[in-house]
Amino acid sequence: MTTREPIWRQIANALKEELAAGLYPPGARLPTEAQLSTRFGVNRHTVRRALAALAEDRLVIARRGSGVFVADAPRADYPISRRVRFQQNVAASGRTPSREVLRIETRRAAPEEATALDLPEHAQVHVFEGISLGDEMPLAHFRSVFPAERFPELPAGLRQHASVTSALRAAGLADYVRISTRVTATLAKGTRAGLMRLPEGAALLRTEAINADPDGRPIEFGISWFSGDRVALTIGPDDLKRQDAP
């Protein structure tokens, strides 16, 4: 005599198979409890218990008021050091790096951009904005600003390479280092949540950073919004020593 598996467990197993098959990718929202109740012909309590089982297995995450979402892969470590390089950092985490470019334009600097880059008021800057991805999953929304007078050909290099390091090298700057990073917490809202495939209210880590050439002259002011569920910002011992030094 065999014991029949509980209905909620059958539903949980059916959803697990669909998750394993990639029908609902990481970050995707599952159908609502009402939709699943209709699909499986059961009440919401049964569906809720099945979803709870998936949550216990860390396959899904329930966000109050938003729904149930497929859990992301383990967070990618993203070192914040004197030489922060997107492609190297993402590749080191075992993911394939790529970028979606949203805009490359030249315009007047905003006051905070002019201050960060030590530029005169109303100086022209190049703006490079996009989405940084690892294995095609959005990790961060970034916006980088560069002094236009110093790097007149930079937009062409960014269009060709979609890589800041390669574009700056083509523009004549062989090396640069991070001289400051400020990290704060915020929430995903509006178009940014959509661009990063995140639900409204998801946690973001906002970094505000300045990179400089070997002589200490600022060459890049960048703001990035990292997914708190997908990225862990890390600082190595050597960088901690530099921060602690008088």
C-alpha cells in the first residue's frame, strides 16, 4: 500500500520542475496565489503551503505586497579596491560579464559632477550610462561622467568597446585608480526597477565613486546602483589598511 503525496507537495514539485527548466528565470515573479489556485484546482491555503516549501528550500522569495519571486543565484562578490574593473570583477565571480548601453552623450556638467571632477562651472562632460550584467542578469545600473575637454574622442571609444578601461586606454590614459567610494542604501523604483528586472522596493546598494589618473587628477565620477540580492560589495585587507592610515 502506498501513501499518496499531499497535494501541496505535488504542487511544490511541479513548480520546482518548472524552475529547474528555466520557465521562470531568477528574479521573475511567479503567478499569483489566485492564478495558481485556479491552475491546480485547489484553495489558496494549499498553494500558500506549496510556496512556503519552495521558500524553505530557498528557491523563491516572498516580498510583502509584491508577490513571490524566483530567488537569484548566490551573490557575486564585487571588490571595491584601488583598481575597480567591472569585467575582471564579474569574471572572477564565475559569471560572464556584459553591458547594455543606455546612452553616450556630451552635455553640461551638473554641479556635483563639476565638483567631483574639479571642473569649472558649466564645463562639458561625457556621460556613459547602462546596465552591467553577469550571465545576462542585471547586477547594476551605472552612470559614469568624464571631462570632455581632456578626452574628446572618448564617446567613440565607448561605442566601440563598451568598456571604460579600453576606451580610456584608446584615449591615451593607460591606468587609473579609485580615490574615493561612498556606499549608501536605497530602494529600486520606477524605471530603474524595470531596467534591473527587480520588483519595486527591492534593496539597492548605491555607490558614488571618483577615479583619478596616476597624478591624482579626477577623470571619472561614477554612480552605480547594485542589486542587494545579486551583489556583495567587498573590501580587501590592503584597502582597509589604506583607509585606516592617517
